[in-house]
Amino acid sequence: MSDLETFRKETHEWLSANAPEGVIGGITDELEGVWGGKKATYANPDTKVWLDVMAEKGWTAPTWPVEYGGGGLEADEAKILKQEMKALKLPAPLIGFGLTMIGPTLLRFGTEDQKQEHLPKICRGEIRWCQGYSEPGAGSDLASLQMKAVREGDEFVVTGTKVWTSYAEQADWIFALVKNDPSAAKKQEGITFILIDIDDPGVTVSPILLISGKSPFCETHFSNVRVPVKNVIHEIGAGWTVAKALLGHERTMIADAFGAVSAPKKDATRSFLSGLAGEHLGFDDGRVADPVIRDEVAALEMATRAFGLTVQRTKDASRAGHQPGSESSMFKVYGTELNKERNELMIRILGPQALGWEGPGFADDELGMTRDWLRSRGNSIEGGTSEIQLNIIAKHVLGLPD
């Protein structure tokens, strides 16, 4: 038996013996599940047990070094772990920006002290992170940010506002870009990447409501917040380098969550067609009678499958130590468009029943579909607008002139 076959057998046995019954068949969506943090609550106690068991094993971050709380697995081993979890219908024990964004960034740019301070807490689900990039006057043109960081001895005094800070009201820490040198010759210079405790005096968070009726987004205000200089990642004034690297991880994460192949997405489409949409569709020998709808569903599933395999290749390369590049912009554009197309198709099938907002005459799942469609309109804005991503693709992937 090869080493990998042995690993697969041992992994299957360990998961079977240690996974609580209450998590089997649980959520596997990239943006749903246990985020951890000081403010976390667990409606299902087994999800906390699952988190703790996997964290002790190092398998909340299976490819991270063991000394930082990870599992120290090779890329092939991590892939097998994911396959065996899927086979046993086990959800990820932990998700969130700590694992997908700031963690990989710290592994690349952080000092040893910073890694020892933050990475084990991420792996154990003790700290939840959010992102502080966009500002009211600096969205697509992120380098125009104005949040100030004035140095006073061993501290920076931070003042300004960040917007679209997803899940900030539930987060414990925020990684943020600040302007430490407004006189820099280029606007990308004089920017610093820094870590801030949201419980520090002077930080306030205000949730933002979207047209879908709910939102993970917040506006986060900083009023003379004192942040230790030791919280700077990489170098003072060199934050743009760190920021771009982290965006590669973010865009791959968004693409994977919104567009890549996964059982929940496929099952959701099929159950929609046979369930909720069944009231609006005719069926012929168990299949949708309308050939146009059949073609659209088939095209969507083929595109999702192909895209998922492409994203998976990049994720495998990342586990092998390769940093995501400009191709993450392609994933982000295509993934968000797939999600919008999926929601558009479902809404078209519902017809007038997709126009409800509340009250009698509409089922809860119909209203949920309407709100999901409204929410999907923001996919092409968050994480970098599609227009900006297309510019990046043209310049850095295709090599087109400015």
C-alpha cells in the first residue's frame, strides 16, 4: 500500500471515529458554517465539538505548518482529507477570512512573533477577522484611501472610516490599509497594512442594510485609535504589496464561493426545479418539458463544473506553495457572473412569484429566492468590481497595452 493510500485509510478511520453525529450532512458552502471568534454562538453544540476536535488535530488549516496550529499536510494529503470529508458528508470545521485571507498573508509576510501570536488563534477558531480596505471615497480606486495613521512613538494613531467591512459587527480583529505618508510621490506609496483589535477604544461599527433586506456589510469608524507599531505587516509604507497579495486570496475565495462546483449548488438547482419551480414547469418523463429551460440548466451546470475544476487546479497549486496571481481576477469575474446567471434563471422560472417581498401569497422559499437574486447584484462589486478585474486581466494576463 502506498503512503497516500495508507493516509487515506487512516484519515477515513479517524474522521469516522471522531466526527460528532450532529455534523454529518451539515453545511458545506464556502460562506456558511462556523466562523469562530469571541462572539460566536453554536445552535448545534456538535459544531463546536467538531471545531475543537479538528483544531486539535491541526486540520482546520491542514497545510499550515504544525508550529502555527496547522496540520503540516502536503498538498496531496490535504486533497485526500477534503475528499474523505466529502465522502462522509462532513462540513468544514471552520471557515472565514482568517483561514482564507489574513492567515496566508501572515504566512508570507508576517514576522515570527506575528505568526505565533495570530495563526494558532485562527486555527482554533478563537479570533474572527474582517477586512478594512474600501472607504467612502476609495472603492475601485483603493489607492486613494484616506484613513490616516500618525505615528507617536511605538504607536500609530488611526483615524478614518472603512466601508463594506463584511461581518465587522461579529469580528474581533480587522486587517486594514492606512495612509501613513500623505506626501508620498505615488498614491500606492505611503500605505501601510496593519492589524487592529476591534475592541480597542475609538472603534465603532454600524451595519449597512442592502436592497435584499439584510447584509453582512458594515461601516467601521476609527477615532484616534491607538495601534502598536508591532501590528504592521511587512514594512511601514509598503502595505500596497501586502494588499495586492491578499486580494489574490480574496478573489479566489469569492469565485469559489459564488461559482465553483459544489454539491449544495447542484442540489439546490435540481431541488428547485423539482420542488418550488415544479408549480411553474411541466415535466415529461421526469424531466423539465420546456427544452429552452433544459438547455439553460444544462449549460449552467456544465459551466459551473468546468469553472470548478479550473479553480480547483489553482487551489491545489496554492497548497503546493504557489501564490495566486492575476488569474484570480478571471475567477472572480467568471464566478460572480455564474452566480448572477443562476439566480436570474431561477427568478425567470418563478415568474410573477419572484416579485414578492413579504405578506400573504408568497411562500418563504419564494421570498428567499427573491432576496437571493437581489443580493447577487452586489457580487460584481464586492471584492473588486468586474470592470477593475477586466482591466487587470487585460493588462497582466493578456498583456494588452494601457
